[in-house]
Amino acid sequence: MQIAILVFDGLTALDAVGPSEVLCRLPGAELRYTGKERGPVQTETGPLRMFADHTLDEVTEPDILLVPGGMGSRPLLRDEEVLEWVRSVHERTRWTTSVCTGSLILAAAGLLDGVRATGHWLQMERLGSLGAVPTGERVVREGKIITAAGVSSGIDMALALVALEAGDAVAQAIQLSIEYDPQPPFDAGSPEKAPDQIVELVRERAAAREPAS
Amino acid sequence: MQIAILVFDGLTALDAVGPSEVLCRLPGAELRYTGKERGPVQTETGPLRMFADHTLDEVTEPDILLVPGGMGSRPLLRDEEVLEWVRSVHERTRWTTSVCTGSLILAAAGLLDGVRATGHWLQMERLGSLGAVPTGERVVREGKIITAAGVSSGIDMALALVALEAGDAVAQAIQLSIEYDPQPPFDAGSPEKAPDQIVELVRERAAAREPAS
């Protein structure tokens, strides 16, 4: 079971590492961190770097594709090399998945035209403008495409994916192995639950960071 | 606010990346991935590699120390260079923290003698044998030492830490930014909640992976 994880400068590390921590425990899984070039990529998560161990042309038939997000997803929306790779591998995947603004990349590749999908709550409008039918759900499965909401949601998505591939018991064993019994100190993890002024604060700061185009 | 994250071969990536995703958003935070040697480290998370950008002798007065776990923590329990560094930086930290079996390293360094602490549920007995007073709580704060349970708990711990350092609103804004509104598909994230046969399965597999000594 080959799992390709697209990595690029400016990805949000947890988008990739949350699902990785789950999927690396799937029996028979072979994770491939795949980028335009082999070598280190600079994540958006502080100074944290990750590695692309494989180039796009080396990973042509993954069983699962995982596309993370982050500010670095924005240039990829116009990167035909990456979009063509996404389209191409999607033809033969068992599952094509995204976390956070990774769904923008799937949409830009044309995979989400008229398809219900999710992504980071701040980017739902853009997701719709790229042809998808945005929904605020945390994990959305439409056929073999599974999209997840912002950043941390990739853990939930990956557990659901493991259950689909290997059954509930395997997913539960992995959940227990990573002791995923979340107890956030606040209930502010979605725009519906966070105080209004917090939502506005995060919205304003995010808008200031978006590229002009 | 300098935050030192100890990285080493065999660390569990999510132990470090979960808190990193939270702490990199703390205003004024400067994350320093610190290892015995500068360069790539091989995590326990599939083929995923991370980087040590700093060596131990370059990071002598971090405000926050974060020690992740993973099978790679075991050799460090007898690594006097690392243990002495942990003891030394702990003298001046504002917060000394661990995720998962990172608490074994804190204990081996002598920081947890008689101190209530937590860690991965499979390693509570060993945590006790190293002098700590193990508790099954997800996040345990004793003075300036904060220990967290297995792997995914570092996200909860880091949000609690941000609240202590910068207030509830900042922590809530970060929680919303990473859309941490967990919705695991199962309720199997702790040994109390998972089905008995799943607990036994995970226990047996983990025992088979432990080094003999």
C-alpha cells in the first residue's frame, strides 16, 4: 500500500505529520514523501524542515495520495507540473485525500468540480470559487476523494481512512497507540464554537498573510 | 521566548510536531530543533526525517524545553550528555515539558523524583521505576514541569502552555487557527475507553518492540 504525501515549501507540518503518524501504522503501508525536487522543504511551522525523498516522476501509481495545505499551497494552484501529477496519480489511486488547504490543490487540478469537499474554515469561499461544493464538515468522503478541514483534522481523516482500508479494529488500535483521546483545554476549535472576537481576530490576521493575487 | 525541542533518531514525529504547530504561533516564539549533532534525524514515523538545526551546546538557556518521545528515547535514558543537558537547561527554563516517553528522559535526568507525571500509557510502570509518581492524566503540571500522555497529547499540552504564558484568548485563537475541534471516528484513545482486546493487542505488539534491556 503505497502512500504518497506531497511536500512543498510552506506546507503546514501537522497537515502531513498527523496523518503520517496514523498511516505509518497501517499494516503494509509504505509512505513516500514526494516533492518537485528531492531534498529538504521549509515548512510553515516555525523553522521546522521536512524532506522530500522522492520526486514526482518517481511516484506515479500511489494507492493513496495525501495533499497537505499551508500557505505554500497557493503557488501550487497555478503550478501545472504539480496539478498534472495530481490529476495523473488520481486516476489510479484507491483514495485521494487532502488536509486543510490541500483541498484547494485538488480543486485547482479539477478533481473537485461539483464535488462536496471541505478544507480550512477560512478558505471555504475560495474552495467554492475553484469549483468544489464547500461544506463545513470535518471530514468529507465523496467516492474515493476524502477531504479534511484545517490542520489538526488530518488525524481524524486518517483514522477514518484506516477503518475503510483495514477495518475498525485496526483503526482503534492505532488510535490507542497514539493515545488520541483529545482533551483540548478550550472548546474553540471551530468558528461556530470559538468566541466571536476570537474568530474575527484569526480572520483578520489570516487575511493579512494571504498573497495579493 | 526561545523554545528548545530535543530531536533524536527514533523520535515520534507527532510528539514534536503537534506542539510545534501550536507553539510556533505563540507571539515572540523562536523554536530551536536541537540535537546531539546538527543534521537530519530519522523519526520513527515511517521514513519521515526531521532536522536538528542546533547542537546541545548552542542552546543553553531556552525559556521552554520540550522533550518528545518515541522508541529513540530508550538509548537516551543512559546518555549522560543528553541527560546533563536536560538537567542544565532545566535550571533556568520557565517551563520544562515532555510528550509521550519524553517523560522517561526527564525522569532519567532526575527531574521527576517524587513528582507526579504522565507519559504514554504503556510506559507508566517504567516511569515509576525511574522515580516519578505516574498518573494517567493527559496533561500533568507540577510546578514548572508539564508532562503529557502519549503522542497526540502534545497538542493539548501545548495549548495549555500557551494559555499559561499568553492567556486564554491567545490559546483559543491558536486552537481555532489549527481548527483543533477533534472528532475521532472512534472513542478508543485511552486504555480505559478502548475495547479490552484492542488494549491487549496494542500491549503485546509494543512489548515485542521494546529493547531487551
